[in-house]
Amino acid sequence: MSYIPDCRTDEYYNEKYLNEIDKKFVSGYDWCVEQVKCAFENIDDFTLRDELDVRPSDIVKVAEAMKPWFERWLESDRDELITSMLDDMSEEEYKKRKQEVDNKQAD
């Protein structure tokens, strides 16, 4: 089993060290995740009565059961994305970004 760090808090694999292009990409990912979370929050408004013989209460139960797992999966996927972006940086670029970010935070 591989270990994927929490890129919101990890000392080395931290999203704050991403370059501007990668930050925008992750921001788009985060926006999409918020849309998925919104869909889960509004699942009771969605019914499949016309398409399937499923009670709306069953859909809500399944969604409520899946939501915590799905949110953890999305966060893990986000961490993998950021980890790969940081790993794709050259060592020089990473050191430069890290130094710039850390110096700004020290001020």
C-alpha cells in the first residue's frame, strides 16, 4: 500500500509549493468537488421514478451511506494529483518555489 501525504498539511508535499498553473488546475478540481458535494446535499430533490422503480427514500439512504467514502476518495485523489505535480517539478524549481513561499510566510 502506498502512502499519499495530506497535501494541505504535509511539510514537503504541500499544495502551497505548486506553481501558478498547477494551482489553477487544482482550484478547478476543487470547484468540481464542491459541485459533487452540492449534488449529494440535494439528492432528496432528485428522483428516478420515471426511469426506475426506486423509491426516493432509498436513493437518499444510498447517497448518505456513500457520501463520507466518496468525500475521502475525492480528497485522496486530490492529494495524488498534487503529489504528482510536485514530483514532476525539477529539483531546482521545487527548491526555488519552496524558498519563495517559506520566505513570504516568515515575513
